[in-house]
Amino acid sequence: MSKPTGQDRFLILLDEHKKILFKVASSYCRNAADREDLVQEMVLQIWRSFHRYDDRHRFSTWMYRVALNVAISFYRSETRRSRTTVPAEDSILEIAAKVPESAALEDDLLLLQRFIEQLDELDRALVILYLDGNRYDTIAEVLGISETNVGTKISRIKERLRRDWTAHLRKEHSTWSSMT
Amino acid sequence: MELDDLKRSWEEYDRKLDASIRLNTRLLHGSVLGKAETALKRLSRLLLVDLLLSLGAAVWLGSFLWEHAAEARFLVPAVTLHLFVIALVIACIRQIVSISQVDYGAPIVAIQKRLELLQVERIRTTKWTLLLAPLVWTPLFIVTLKGLFGVDVYAAFGAVWLAANVVFGLLVIAVGVWISRRYAGRMERSSLMQRLLRDIAGHNLTAATAFLRSLSQFEDEESRAGLTTRCT
């Protein structure tokens, strides 16, 4: 049996962690064409940097770093709208027509998406890592800040969500009261 | 609503994604991994072309200087141009070196800082190249006509014409700055033009320095939080 090449190994690892690409791209781009461009840019950068990957560390941690670095740069780039490198009919990530979801889950995901969109590019990276169930030390390693700092920021973000949610409920209540 | 409630929904969604996402390995094998370039690689290639052109100009100007070292009227414009080109060469080399040191697998705060500093360097180079270009035009005209065609511009056009060109260059700079400040936000059809105008007007530099500031704050929040707690 022949030994897998570097590209084969890369594709196996990429396939195992493809959800990271999808979740990062969805969190940084609302527009579908931008999202496809971003996925392509992330895959290319992961591939170009693959020779630097040290397999004593978890691939997912390294992949988060590359994907989030590319996403933040892409998000900040003013020229992203003029770049279309993948033909529209072909995408790196093929997604089933619709992911089956319950109505409650759909509502929660919509709420979550709105909340993520309000965050700046750095807090957005932090929230994605947190929601994906990473431990504080992993988040700290990916972002390059201390664990205590991660804890402080997550508490602040939780507090902000709580405040926004209360304000949202108050607003809804006052709208409902004025209608009745 | 708590972040942890949303986290549970995210986890549920994550499980469902397993069944619905597929990697298009045919596309990856066929074209993406083989040919396509990353944004940074494209920038690096453009800088390399810039560097080669600037080095060619520097060599040609060097030989012109050698030939006209005794004639101040050709020496002064040639030295001015040479300094301009050398500054461009240095800026290109600095940017190419910075790009080669970018490792996307490094921690986010460190890499974003490096990329933004690179952006600051690019903005400054573009801004000063575009702003100084109208002033460089006169020495370029003198040196090119003499070096390539043997024409003495001082004799052919006169000193007054040349002085008028310098004054015109200064006017072009002033008008260029005014246009960039007025129209930087209105060139939505051309991203390149918008970027150049925003570079000259200083908007892009302001945005880059603001992001560098937010990166530092993001990094230092722990100490700031500690300081606030101590103060209150």
C-alpha cells in the first residue's frame, strides 16, 4: 500500500475539520459570494502554511489560527467585493439544500447570528472559539492572550448579551403594550 | 437569554452540520491547491515586479550620474530621482521581508498586528509616491530626455518653463489632496481608485492605526480591568 502524500494527508485533516471553515466563514460574511471567496482563501492559506504545522499540536487549534487570521484580514480588506476566484457554480464546501432544524433552533441561531454580527472582528473570533467548546487555555493559545484575559472577555461578552437581551425584551414589551 | 443557552443551540447545529457539509475534493485537487494564489502571495508578486523595475531605474540612474557628475544642472535632478528610487527600493524590500515573515499559524493578535503594520507601510509608500510624483516629473523629464535622446531640456525649453513645471507640480499635489479628501468615500465603482484616494486622504492610515490600537487594547484588557478594579 502506498504512503499518503502531503496533499492526501492535508485533505484528510481538512475533511475532518471542515466545519471550522464553514462556521468561521458564516460568522464573518453574510454574503454568499464573499463566504465562498473566504473559504477558498482560508483553504489556500492552510495549504500554503501546512509545511509549518507541527503535528505535536492539535490540528484544529492550528487550523483555527489560520482560518481566523485569514477571516479577520478578509473582513478588513476593502477589495473583497471585487475578488471572485472560484466560479459561482463550484464551491469548496458543498452544503445540502437545507440543514434540518427545528423552529426553536432556527430562532436561536438567528439570534446568535445577530449577536455575533454586532461584535468586532476580535471578539467575534473569541465567541466562535467559545461556542465551539474550546477550553480557555486553547482559546488563549489561538488568540495569543492570557487565559485570565480570555475569562475577563467572556464574562464581559456574556454581560453584554444579557443587557442586550433585557433591552430587547423591554422594547418588545413596550411595543406590545402600545398595541393593546 | 444567556450565552450558554446559545452555546447549546450552536452545539446542536454543529452536530447537524456533520451530515450536510461535504468537501469538494475534486475542485481542491483540480485547481485550487495547484494554481491559485493567496492574497498575500499576489501582493508579494506585485512588490517583486515593483522592486525589479525600481532596481533597473536605480542602475540606469547610477550610470547617468557617473556620466554627468561634473554638470550640476543634470546632477541635481538625477540625484533627486535616485534618492526617490532608492526610497522605493527600500520600501519594497521592507514589505517583501515583512510578508515573508507572516505565519498565519501564529497567534491571532501577533499576526494581525504584523499585517496591520504591513498595511501602514503600504499606505505610507503609496501616499508619498503619489504625492511626490508631480514634483519628480520635472527632474524625470530633464534626465530622461538627456539620457535617452541627448536633448538638453534647459536649452530646449528654458529655465522659466522648468520653474513653471515645479510650481504646477506643487499645485497638482494641493489639488490631489483636496480631491482625495472630498471624493475618497464616493468612488464605490472602483475599489482601486477608492483605495488610492483613501490612502492619500489618510483615511486608510487612520483606520489601520485605530485597529492597531484596538489590538493593543484587546491584548491588554486584563491589565486594564485590574487597574479599573484597583481604582474603584
